[in-house]
Amino acid sequence: MTYSPFIVFSWSSIFYSLGSYSIDKDGFWFVLGIIFMGLGLSSSKYLNGITLLVNASIIYLIGFAGLFASVLSVNNIDVIRENIYLNHLALGVGASCFVLSGFRFFFQMRNN
């Protein structure tokens, strides 16, 4: 059963957000953060499989634009900068975009 790319994108964004928030803690939370990051990577790999029919240049553009937009919003928008949860959520969306474009690049290079 295949899922909508938006659902898988939100899964990976949530996993990256929870992972980055948990890695900032100590002990058990750090290990849990590593697990969340692994789940985010696996869902991004699944997202790459779903979006194989989308043009690669569009995926690259979304990846780099999402990464830079999330970093700029974390640094320049006061509401996101002051709220730690929104901060990690914005970075999770940017990481999800960037990892998707990275997967597309490396799998495309491997197939050539």
C-alpha cells in the first residue's frame, strides 16, 4: 500500500523534529533521538521511492529552498526563534527537504 507523499513528508519532518529535540537532552533521550533520526531517514528513503516519477530538478529545488527557508526562518522570525518546539519543527521540515534531495541525488548517481 502506498501513501501520499505529503503524509510521508510529514512523518519524516516529525521524526526529524523529535530527533533533534531529543538529541539535545542527556541519557535516554539522546538514544531516543538517534532512533527518531533513523526513522526519519527510513521515511525519507520511502518518500524518495514514492516520488521517483517527479523530475529530479524539481526535487533538488525543493530540497535547497526548504533547507534555506527553514534556516532563515529559525534565525529571523521571532516567534520561531523564541519557541523551541517551533524551532525544531522548522528545522525538521528543512532537514526532510534536504535529505529527500540528497537521496534522489545519490540514487540517481548510482543508477547511471
